[in-house]
Amino acid sequence: GAQEMFNELPSEFVEPHELKEVSKTGDLRKVYGTVLSRHHHLVRKTDGVYDPLEYEKNPELYTSRFNTDIAPYTTCLINGIYWDPHTPRLLNRQDAQRLLAPVKSSSAATEGCPELPHKLLAIGDISADTGGSIEFMTECTTIDVPFCMYDAYQHITHDSVEGNGILMCSIDNLPAQLPIEATEYFGDMLFPYIEEMIMSDSTKPLDEQNFSPVVKDAVIASNSSLTPKYKYIQKLRESREYAQLMTMGAKKRILVLGSGYVSGPVISYLTRDPNVEITAVSMIKDQVDHLAKKYNNTTPLTMDVLKSEEKLSSIVKKHDLVISLLPYSAHPIVARKCIKEKVNLVTASYLTPSMKELQQSAEDSGITIVGEMGLDPGLDHMLAMECFDKAKDVGASVESYVSFCGGLPAPEYSDNPLRYKFSWNPLSVLVNTIQPATYLKNGEVSDDQ
């Protein structure tokens, strides 16, 4: 269908390997197209060769070169390929960012013509496979709002077709939008096989039917069983049933210590799974009662952890995991109880010397203790690299980068004398002002104690 519409344009088909040259020297009065097959872009990761039989069995051994060999010379992509989690994607989010970089053409044929901000302008994803071969196609469009714009740098999609980005269209019920044409087309394709379908006998085995290969391959079930080409459906059913059985097992019990601002989102996330039971502990009864009332499968417990160590031990051993959202100074006490009772521990704090001393004890007990994994400054680092990459894409260079960290609110919310806001323990804020710092300045590492 896409090719039929394309043929109505002043068009010419070329081979995929010719796109690069055509994009530079092609006739500007024509629309050039190419039909892409697997062998044009799929290669084995180890040696760059394509083996169709091996790919069918082990697609995870392959990668796609579409992002480097085809996409940079493509203005509009019509995608209709099959995709599953084991097969390579055509484009991911990082590819989209690179493809949106400004195109600098040195071709004499285009001298004097204004350049497009980037080559890839639009994607029509007929497969309507969200998060599939086009990773950033995360939601199907509708006939009422058929287009949206994907901003690769912000990783957001908006309905407006203005601004920089890739125009996206992915309507998952296209035949219903052109009912007459779709009915006629499907009918024309089916009509030659109607007679042999009518003359068939459903009581006979499939092998005894006088079917053409087309009709035989289209039969999913015969005589109360799946046909050979569709046996995989039973495997899909079995894997789904197994997954359901696994989720129906014994419930996991998680102990959450603390009822501050972080506790609510943590419990909210964990209780999405109905097989998780939460015990929320805090010395402030109103807060922990509020959490239990707000979230399902949550039991409140009022207790001062630092003053009830023996009781803490008895509670810890009844759980599968402990999450300590208490001030960092309380973590060693909790960690010792977890080591004693052989229960894994997660905290939201950096590794302190007192926690590091428990390394060997944790190993001997066979448990895992997970602390702050770099969310902050990890997010800061990723935002910084995103900024650097944008600068490089436009030909700029970075001479200096200074990051102002802390509870600095947006100007419109900076409405107190300190011009500062935070959602963690005030003591931690004050202690941070005297903490040592290590940073890079003028190419040299500086340590401030």
C-alpha cells in the first residue's frame, strides 16, 4: 500500500547502497525511494555477515546498521517490519539525537539552496509497535490527531507539528480509516482462494487437504490442534502461564524505615505489585498511619528505631528486604541487624566510613547492602553530557562547565529569605556545608577539606 501511493509521485526506486549518492547529487524534482530487506542492514555482531537461517533462530546475535548506513540519507521512513525483544531495533533514542544534528552539505548542486535543519523529517510507523523497532515511538497516534512531533533531545512527544523534531505517524487501525479501499483490496487478495477454501473438509487432516501453499500456510488450527507453523503459540501460552504462576507465589515482605518525603514514593512504587507487603516504621505515628491509609498492603508500626534495637532485630528477621530511609547516621545500626538476621538492605545514602567497616561482615553473612548508586550526582552528570553533546553537534567546544548543586528552586518558587528549599533532613543540609569536595579546575584536581 505504501509503495502504491509512492508510485503516484514523480518517483524513482534505487538500491539502498545508492541512497548516499542520491541524497547529494539526485534530481531535486524527483522523490527517491528504496525498499529495505533484512540483508541490507542486518549483520552478525562478530564478523558483519548476514546468515538468514541463523538470524531466524538467533536474532540476538545480530545488529542493525540502519542507523549508520540508511537513516542518515533518509527524509521519510515508512516502517512496517516485525519486531520482538530479541531482534535489533532500527532506531533508538540516541540514534534520533544524532540524526537531528544539523546537516552540512558541500554539494555544488545545492549551492544557494537553504538547508534543512536535519535530513530525517518524518516517520510513518505502519507496524504500530510501541517501543519496538523504532524505540522512541511510544504511543500510537489516532485518525483525529494523526501526527505528533518527537523531540529527541528532551525525549518528549507533543501534538504540535511546530518546532524541531521528527514528525511521527503511527495509526494502528489504518484499514478502518479507508474502509472501502481496504475491503476491496483484501477482497481482491482473498478471492482467488475462495473456491478451494469452500471445497475443503474440516474433518480431514490438514495434510490430506488439497490446499495451495498460500492457504495451507494461513491455517492456524486444524482438527483441534495447532498446525506446525503455529506451534509457537502454545509455547507463548506456556511461558505466560509460567510467569503467572511465578507471580502468584508467596508474597514478599519489605520493611521500610522512615516516613519522610521519600518514603511515600517508595511505598507507592513497591505496592504496585500486589504480591508485596509493606511494613512502614516511624517514630511519628500520624505520618506512618497516613502512609498505611494511603497505600494498599501497608502495615504501620510506631517505633523509635534507635531506642528499640532488640525489637528492631525481631522485626527485621520477619522480612525479605529492609529499606532504610532514615538519616545516614542510623544506617550502621540497621545494617548490623540485617547482617545478624541475614536480610538484604537498601539505603538512600552515600557510603560512609562506618558503613564501609561492615563490608566483611556483610560478605560473611551472605547479604547485599546497596547504598546510593549515583542518582545524584549521576543525573547531574548525564545532564551535563547531554549539554556537551548538543554543543558538539552544532560545532561548538566546551571551555568551562560549572554545576551549582543543592536545593536551589526555580526562580518563581524562590520565595523565602534563604532562597533555598530541600526535602531531606535539615541536619544533612548543614553538614554538607562542611563536607570535603573534590573537583576539576583548569585541568587539575582540587581537594577542599
